[in-house]
Amino acid sequence: TQLLEQSPQFLSIQEGENLTVYCNSSSVFSSLQWYRQEPGEGPVLLVTVVTGGEVKKLKRLTFQFGDARKDSSLHITAAQPGDTGLYLCAIGVNTGTASKLTFGTGTRLQVTL
Amino acid sequence: EPEVTQTPSHQVTQMGQEVILRCVPISNHLYFYWYRQILGQKVEFLVSFYNNEISEKSEIFDDQFSVERPDGSNFTLKIRSTKLEDSAMYFCASRGDRGGNQPQHFGDGTRLSIL
């Protein structure tokens, strides 16, 4: 079973600060997805990264896939209170006829005014 | 944008009772999933479903669990005799095709509380 470790586990910052959260595995994976989950809601897909070294930007969010495809990072520039939530990385595991998602342990981000 | 809907949003049930959680996946999707998230823990895979049969199930998905797609739209998760440790958020997800890079779309979950 592939394990995805995310760090930090918790992060509390003030509005306007920058932050980076990490997702690491001992295994190589073909692609990785980042989700954000807000209280009382399901995970919402932010991005999928596929190619080693790939960088994707989504407004103030920058996602990077490690060259060796064993790790990924999410950088948020000038964080806002609306960025508060649980950030999850996940990999699709193709077994049987349907792939399943294996989620990381999550980083809970709180952005205060 | 199409979305996955789940009902009820919160279910409170006595231990030992049966519970059915309902999901309406996105209409043209082919793959359906249930995940569980115990409070404070990570999201865990329970079961995947394709072509009217279970594709894969985790060790959590024991004989007390079953899934069904009775009418081509609803996708249900049944727990026959609930236990205290079944208390969790249960998320349904659906996906359009088999590609591992294709995203799964999640519902907002059902909070199951076992008393």
C-alpha cells in the first residue's frame, strides 16, 4: 500500500503570508491530485499533475510535481481567509477495472485576518 | 456544473440498526465509489463499482456493507448492523472513464452518527 505523508499537519498563518505544503511518498506514482476540503463538504479537485517536474498554477496556488514523481508541493502566495481548509493530496491506483484514490494525511490550513 | 448529490446530510442511528446512504452520481459517469472519513482521520477508500458489480473493496468493507445501483441513477451504501466505529463521514464519488488521471467528483457527504 502506497502511503502519502503530508506536512505540516497543521498550519495557522495570517492573511498575506506565503506558505508551502508538501506531499511525499517512498513510491513513484504516475500522477497526483490535490484536493481542498472545507468543513461539511466533500473534497474538491484543485489540480492533477502528471509529468515529473511539472508546475501548474491556479491563481495564487502553484503546484509542483517532483522530478522523480515521488513528491509534490503546493505553494500559496498571499494567503487569504478563503484559503482556509484541509488540503489533501491523492494518487489514483489502477487496480481491477476501476482506479481508487489513496489520500494523504492532509494539511489543515487556517488563515486569519 | 453537474455534481454528485448525497442524502441524507446527517443520519443518526442506534447501534445494530441498518442504515442506507444514498448518492446520485453525475449522470454520464460510469465508475462509482464510496469513501469514509472518520473524524480527524484521512479519507479512506471503501469500494468501487462498475458495470453493476463491485470492482474492488477495502478490508473495511466487510460482510456488513453492501452497495447497489438499483435504478441506473441512485447508488446506495447499506450497513446492515451498525457499530459505534461506523460513525464517520461517508463520501460518494463518481468518474467518467477508466483513465487513472481522470478526476473523481465527490459529493458533500453523509455524516453518520451511531449511538
